[in-house]
Amino acid sequence: MRRPKIGLALGAGGARGWCHIGVLEALDELGVKPDMIAGTSMGALVGAAWAGGALPGLRDWVEALTPGSFLKMMDVSFRAGGLVEARQIETLLHDMGVPDRLEDFQCPFAAVATDMQTGREIWFTEGETFPAVRGSVGIPGLMTPVNHDGRWLLDGGLVNPVPVSAVRALGAEVILAVNPNARPDGQIWRAPDETPTWLARVLPERLHAMLGIDEEETLRTAHPGYLDVLNAAIDVAEQQICRARLAGEPPHVLMDADLTHITVLELFRSEETIAEGHRMVEAQADRIRRVCGLDHPR
């Protein structure tokens, strides 16, 4: 019996999206190889690394990140519609050997972004790799929008946080989906008196000063800071959109991450997020094997 074509939809989630690395590794251990991938935001970055044959390199880079090295990468700019330009994303993919063009990947791939002018969902399946992926990860209010193919692009999570529809359009017959932004406890934000925010603990004085933030006051009170508000606002919006999209386009297997305690910017917490990716696959291993036809010979 022929095995079905397996599609993998990798969702948005900022730093939580490193769980996709663990998911891909765990699927490989199960003998599941996606035939096509669609990714939104961080899902587009990790998906491009996998489809471009560079996932081990990305894992090495991610594991080497520290709060200090991450902050050094922040090319702060208030003049271009965001706090950081994040040009390093394109450089990173290039240096890891990811193909320059999407059609040269080892399997069909789609990066999902949002057209800033129309609010429409854009799927990039061919053309230049690096600006398409960078456009997909453009967290509004934090990263500057990218002009690509005549469009200003924002984060794809604004319109399709877990791109089941995109991977289905690529020809998937069985769809596995990963939602890094799931909220199993229903909580979006933890107040600083419960768990000190990343902003209060790590962000350097130079950025505090640029944003007009009183560091001592942030630590002393339970008032949410700028990045706390931004993080929560994005999470609320994506939660609502994700519920609606998945209700109408359910995957065969949905893997919900339990990473509420990690904010979208804590990219240096990869040990926890990658481990969560492995846990999600292991928790549904039997179902994944069944829907992917692993019990049947080719």
C-alpha cells in the first residue's frame, strides 16, 4: 500500500518556535520524513533550514545563543517601522548553505507572510529564499517590515499562525501540525511579581534608556513593560486566529506546545523548547505512525 504524502505545518511562536527543531528530529527518529513543509514566522525559518538541508547547523547556532550574544545581534532602529531590522536572519540562512531559491529545496516549501497593505496572506513557494523567510518572521512592533516582490511584509502569524491550508495546497494527504503558541493553562501573560519578565531580567541599560524605561521601576512594580505588552498582544491575536483557522482546517495530528513560560524573544532558551518538540512527538507517536502509514509497506 502506498504511503500518503506527509505534510508538516510549522506554526508561529518566536522563541517558542525552536520546538520545531525537536519535532523534526523526533519525527526522523520515528521514520517520518515530510514530503512538503509550510512554515509561518519561526516555523518558516526552521522549515527552511530543514528543507534546505541545514537543520543541524541551525541547531548548533541556536544552542550557542546566550542572552548576551542575542542582545549583540539586536540592530536597533526606530526609523523603519520596528525596533530591530533582524538582518542576521538572512545572513544566518545564507551562511548555513540554505539554497538561495525556494524551488531548489529538497522538498516543496512555503513561507507564509502578511501583505501589510492589504492584510492578505502571501505564500512564497518559489523565488528568493532569504527575504521571503525574513518577511515571514517580521513580528510587528518589534521587527521592521520587509519589502519583497513589491510588497511590504509582516509576520505570517497575523493571518495564518499554523499554516495547515498552505501545506495542504502543496499536495499533502496527511498533515501534521505544530502550534508553539498553544496555551494549555489558558494563561497568556504572567505578571512580574509571579515570574520576572525577560525584559526586566535581561534587556540592557542602553535599550532601556532608548525606550524610556525605568529599570528599577520595572523590577519594583507589577506593571507590564513595552515588550510584555507587545508579546501578550501578539499572543492574544494569534490565539483567536489560530482557533478559527484550525476549526475549519483541522490537521490529522495537532501537536500543542506547553511553552507559556517562554516569551517570543527568549531565543536563548533552546534547550527547553527543543526538548518540548521531542516530547510532543513522543506523546502522539502511535497516532503519527498510524496516520502516516508506517505500519504498511510501500
